[in-house]
Amino acid sequence: MIRIGIIGCGRILAAHLRGFRLLREAGVDDFRITALCARKIEDAQSYVQRGQGPPQRSAVSNIPGDVLAIDDEYLSDFQNDVDVVLYDDFREMITTGPIDAVNDYTLHGLHHVIAELSAANGKHLLTQKPISVTIGGARSMCETYDAKGLTLGVFENWRYAPDSIRMLALLKAGIIGTPQIIHSGAIGAWWAPDQIVAETPWRHRREQAGGITLDMGVRQFDLVRAVGGEVISIDGRAHTIEPVRRTRDAAGNETARVECDADDTYFATFETASGTIGSMHASWAGHAAPTICGPGPVIYTTNGQLRGNVFTSDSRQQSTLSELYDQHFTPEQRDEDFHSLDDSFALTQYDWLNAVRSNASPLVDGWEGLRDLACAWAVLESSKAGRRVTLDEILSGELATAQREIAPHFGLES
């Protein structure tokens, strides 16, 4: 039995609990959540038992497809055979709690701290993205976990979305061609024009490793790397369009505000070692109507175009990824890829739990998370330097001007 302690009981926890519930419903029965930790103990209490404890905070988003739009999930919905110990100090939970592994759902600047303590106490770890706030911090995490023979995963759930699994399988088999151009981005679709993102003011403060590039850029570049191979160079620009962010009540009255110095918008072009090129952008700004690429990433291949989940061949024949996958792969392969699951959070946890069981690396391990982080920092370093930068410069630490501005705040080297 793998005993998991969760640190961080914010609104994203509901999506994670739903994933765990779906795992249990699919017959995965060798794990239990045995501890929860939150800064306020009542936040942890609100997720334990349906119908008991403090009221659970409602979803912070109503955006379709946003995991922050999920709420009303409780541990008691899928486990009733263990006592759950509650903590308001993650150090106490890691060092004395009844746990074998940790899930870290905290803010960016705590990831390396929790990783160091978890490794020192022999705990496997699944951490939220970005893996750390600096390249040096991420590298230290990876090296420590490797040296101790513990499993380190990064929660990068795009890789585990059902259509992502289908797309990557079809690309690997050469069925929809070889990627040539990737384009992805949205302006004004999320928290626009000036909302405090997820009601978390730290996301807008640079010294707290806020900003859309570190928050969302790592996820977009995880897509690029999975599809097009390792990124070798990036030309990026990051901007703060809205200097003040606000939260408003239902009547439109301002209830909170934060002064912003972290980026809320970025644009980048990239090239991979395989020759794939493309552009990525994201913005939490933008008034009036949103502009969205897609629906979802647009990928041009040697055989056609993938737009969202629809592939259009050069002969103009259109098929969904699901149709193509079912046409070309056996039911046995489907079982191996999906394990009767269709939720990216559940599939992420399935892969990580399997890695813990087998003393192996999950699909998105620490080193993968480090390279995703390097791409995000390449955008920010490129923006500051005003030139195209190479990933080698970022990974080696040769270029770390922007990182050095925040690293001391976290007790880290760049």
C-alpha cells in the first residue's frame, strides 16, 4: 500500500481528488491518501468527509475545461478505510506523518524546499509544475532523487490527456506524418482583462516566481518537446500589460487588488533539434473578446494538419484523433495506454504510482520538468537580453540574468 500525503489544499485539490476517485473506480486499489496539509487546518478539514467539517470553497473559475472549475470532491467519496491525519506544517507531515510519498500542490517557490525535505526522509514525490523556480534548484532536485533511488515526477497533465496520448502514439507510428510547424496560444481567454489569477496574488509578483511564462509556458513547451523534440533555441518577449489586477464580487465591486510586476503575456518562437519550428504565446490580458489559436494547438506535419483533435490530411480527409487511434491500434494497446481511464489527472497519478511501485521513472520525471522549465526561462532570458538564446546557455547557467533577480529570494542559485 502506497500511503500519500498531500501538501496544499487550495481549489486545485478538487481536480486531484477527482483523479484519485476515478483511479479507485477503475480498480487501482493499492494507494490511500493518509495525510493532508494546509496552511489553515480548516482548509484541509473541508476536503475530508462529505457532509462534515468546514464548508469547502467553491470553484474559483467558470471557464469551460478549466480544472479550477471543479469542486465538490471529498476523500470520503473514494476511501473510508483509513484515518486521514491533518497538518498545518508540511515539515511535520513529511518527517513524522504516516506516509510513503508526497504530492506537492503548493506555490512555485516551495517546490524545491518540499523536495529537499521529502528526499531527506525517503519520500517519493510528485510535484506541481514548474519543478522549481530556477534551473539550479531543479537540477539539485533531480540529482538528489537519483542519488537516493526515489521517484520524482512532475505533474504535467497535458501529456496524459487522452487526445495527447492518441496524438503522440500516431506521431510515433508515422501515421499522421512528421511535425514541421507547431503553433499554440490564446489572448484574453483566461483571467482577462485584469483579474487576479485564481485569486492568488503571488502569481503577479516577480520575486515570488509569478508570471504567465513560468506558470503556463512550462506547460506549452512540454507540448512542444513531446511533439517536436528537444528545443534548441528560443526568441521570446514577456510583458506586463495590466499593472494592477483585481478581484470583483458578483455586483462588480472591487474586493481585492494587487500591483503587478510579473509578466502576464509572452510571445516566443522556437526551433527543435529535429527541425520543427513554431510559435507559442499566452496572455492573461486582453479586453473584450478572446483570441484563441485552434481549438487547441495547431500542428502541421508532412502529411497534413492537426487542429485541436481533428487531423486533416493532404487529400482533405478529416478524422478525429480517436477515430485514427482506434483504426490503427489494437484493443490491447488501448488498454496499455489508457487503463480504462479518460481523465488526465487520473492517468498522471497512474503513471507516477506505477513508477513508485517499480522503482522507475514516470513519463514526466524531474529531468523532463527541468527541460520544460529551461524553455520558460529561455523566453524570459531572451526577453531581457533582447536576442535569441540557446537552451544550452540556459541549462549550463551561462545565461541566468533574469533568474539571478529572483534566486536569492528563495535561497537558490540560478
